[in-house]
Amino acid sequence: MSTPPSLPGDQTYDGLLVQADLPAGWHLANRFPGERPDDASGAIDALLGYDDQTVVGEDRQAQLDSEQNETIDGRWRYIEHTATATRVFIRLQRQLLAIPEEIRITGVVYLPWRPGDPITSQLLRELPTARIEAAINKRLFAMTRTSAITGGKIELPSGRKVAERDLLKPLRDPKQTPDFYELVALQHGQLTVSGDANPSATMADLSGVALSTAQGWVAKARARGLLPPGRRGRAG
């Protein structure tokens, strides 16, 4: 967790977060706070109770082999809100079991520009976590998804091929469509990467079905391991 950056203190050394991933009004500081020459993620994890430094040996391997995404190897990055000078740490973590693999924000720490100033609800709403996640995932994993496409098409388990541009077409009868839940997962993933806050609702609209029907499709795709577990308290 304390791997030295290629440039001392450079927050972009591992490519996990770059300025282009942040919406207008947010700034990625070039250096870690305190002019640190190393990545402080391990120290922050330990302070806040993520503390994967204590997970070693068989326990660490068990987490890596688990069917659930664990807290190990997250990275904290320091960003600033230009208008208010609010300082924010976000924790980025690879979700290795997601299809496709993705980065999610698994922790947020707010600090006012002037120590002791209040953090208002408006400041909390200023951080567009979904848009940041979507930008990172589009940049990091678009090439990974494309590499799985032959001749511009994705090959499904049945051998049938579908063009990536067709992933947002209406989904048909699950009982009569080969690879139906693979298509559900791909459509859901496409919408999520594009920043859709409620992909299940969009899927319902695309296919002309009730929201509960689309939610049932997504739940079955998750049960089959085609999508990662849903995030508690988040739509879609």
C-alpha cells in the first residue's frame, strides 16, 4: 500500500484517478497532502478502520478468493472543490467481481477549507460520486471490454454475437432469448458506466416493461453471478 509513486507525491502515479475524471468545479491536487513522497492510503485505512494492513497470510488470501468484494487495497485520493475550497478524500477500490470489472468509491472524508468551519448538506451534494465512477470506468475498462469483442461484436456463451451498439435495444422474452441474463448484465453495465443513476428504471423504459420486471431481471442476473451484489440504499 506504500509503493513509492514514480514521481514523488504525484497522485496520478498509478492512473487510478486523473483530472479528466473529475467534473468541472473539482480539482485533483498534484501532490498528496503534507507534500508526502508516498501514497498515504495504507495509513488512512489504518486510521479509519479499513486497516487491511493487519490482514495477512491465509486471511488475506481468503479475502482475495472470496465471492464478495473486500476492503483490501483501496486507494485514497485527495481532491478539492474549486468554488468552496472544500477538501475531500475519496477512496477508490477495484471491484474485481463486477462484470465488467469496475472502480467504486468506498469511502469519503470531507474537510472544510478552514478547520472548524461547518460542512453543510449543500457541500455534501456537490460531490458527484456516480459521475466520477463512470468517468474512471469508461477510461480504464473501455479497452478491456473492446478486447473481448471480435469484429466489433461481443460473443455470448451460446456463440451468438451482438454488437456493442445494440446493447441498449429492448430485451425480449427471457424464455425465448438465448443468453438473456448475459444481455441483462451487459445492458445494466453499459448504463452504469455511462453514469445512469437508476439503470433498472432505464432498462424498464427501453423494453417497455414494468420497473418491477426489470428489477427482477437484474436480481436474477446478480444471482447468477453476472452482476456484482447491489449496493445497499442505491437505486438500480
